[in-house]
Amino acid sequence: MRAVAVRAFCGTPEVMEIEAPSPAPGELLVRMSAAGLNPFDWKIVDGILEGHRPHRFPLVIGVDGAGRVEKLGTGVSRFRVGDLVFGEFLHDPVGIGTVADYSTVPESKSVTKIPPELDPIRAAALPMAGMTALDALERLGTDRGSSILIVGASGGVGSFATELARARGARVTAIARAAAESRLRSLGATDVLVYGSDHLMEQLRALYPNGVDGLLDLVSRTPELARFAEIVRSGGRAATTVFAAPRNGEIAPGVQAIEIDLHPTTQLLERLTREVRTRRLPVPVERTIGIEEAAAALADIKAGRATGKTVVRISDDSNA
């Protein structure tokens, strides 16, 4: 089968012909239709899980995917051959990824059936970024009438968070590169400010003289996170996805910092799916590419050049 893989940690991804995986007991073999790319993909390539989890090489890239169940391992009860499924496929050994013609996933992982409102491309874009965004908003208590500041909003998590927060009735202020302004406003941001601009803090204080209810920071290290947390009202929360919270948890007077370290579950994925279905939210896919373009797209993500979600179309099967 075709797969985008590396031969060693820190290797250069390339399209290879390798043997297709077989489903172990409790696993599904999925013929992949699409795979969503995430920053975590290149972190795996660079060895972030080395020494913590078993790996296999060639290491196939990708944790998010959608496709059709081709074969069942013994003991599978939730799915049948022919089901269209999507979810977060990461499992041991690390390296049986989704940017391939076939992948396997335990049925116990965060995987579920694709609802009729979603096609495989949009389903593949949802899992990791969407679950991270939803988990963060739930932990921040973002709901109707509240306000949220999203720093680094132009990526996949930020795009989903902007859309989900606005759908919940929150006021969203996004901080991102100037080129992302139009897209973020279309997703529901009331205000879009330019990251790194000279008067950014003054603009934020003018927008929120009494403080913003919640902060979701997707890019900042601790000193800059603390600076943005000054805008949060006392009793509010600041969430970080890059492990920037201080040890004591207080990032500014009266403001608690929380780490968003995603632990995917089927229940969280299904809550996310309900949000998309009941609120009729479009899934923001920025680029759809072929498998031959995946390595270059991953390099763009690693270099910070990518915006929104990039999805690799793997199968042209009209029934998948």
C-alpha cells in the first residue's frame, strides 16, 4: 500500500510502498478515504513519544482519519464491515498512521461512525483539533454571554474554537496573523487583532476594560501567557495547549491557568459531532491535497506557514 512515512526519528517524510497492517483483536482495518494533518504529526516524527511508547518503522504519519471498515479483528462489537468511520487513530505501536491506503484502530479508541451530514474530508479534519477546542471551551466555561480571547487563532484548533465559541453565543476576540482576519471573521470572531503588533495590549484593554472571561492561548510560552492573562478578569481562567502554565497554577492575580492536554475519548468525539450537527456548523477545511503533497504540507505546518486545517485525500472511492 501507499503510505507517507519516515524511516527513523527526525527523518524526511516520503511516499513509500509498504505492507498493509492487519487488525489485531479488538481492532478495525480501515480503508482510508482522508487524513487530517496536525502539528502533533511532526512532533511524533521528531520523537516526542520516544521512550514513552513503542514505535514501529517505517513510521506512517497521521493520527486523524476517515474511511470505510474493511475487516474486523476478533472481538469487535461496535462496528461492521462497510461502516464509514472517523476519529483519532493513535495507538501502540506508534507508526500505524492514517496517511496511508489502510490503517488500523482499536474500537475502544475515539472512533465513531460518520454522520450523514459529514463527508470523509470534513470528518477527517475534526478529531484532534476539534476535540482539543471543545475540551478547552468546556473547561473554560465558555457559553452564551461570555467572552473569550483566542491567541494563535489561525490554526486548526483556533479555527474550531472560534467557530464553536461563537455558536455557543460567546463574544470571540481572535489574535492571529493579518492574513487570517477575513477567514476568522467568517468563523464568528467579533474582533481580530494582529499578533505581535505594537499596540496589541492597549487594544485589548480598550475592548475589555473589565476583563475578558476566558483566555485560550495556543502558542505562547509562560511569560507571554502571563502578559495576555492580565486581560482576564479576576476569577477567570487562562487555558494553554503548550504546557505554559506555572506550577502553582496562578498565571495572574485571581486568574488560574489550566493545561489542555487532550485525552481523546469516543464520548468527547461524539459530543463534538453533536455540536457540529445540531448547530449546523461548517467544518473549516483550508486545503485538500493529494498524498504526494502531504510531506510538503507537513513541512509548512512545522514551519508555522499553514493556516486552518489541511486534509489529505487518499481514496477517490465515491462510496467512501
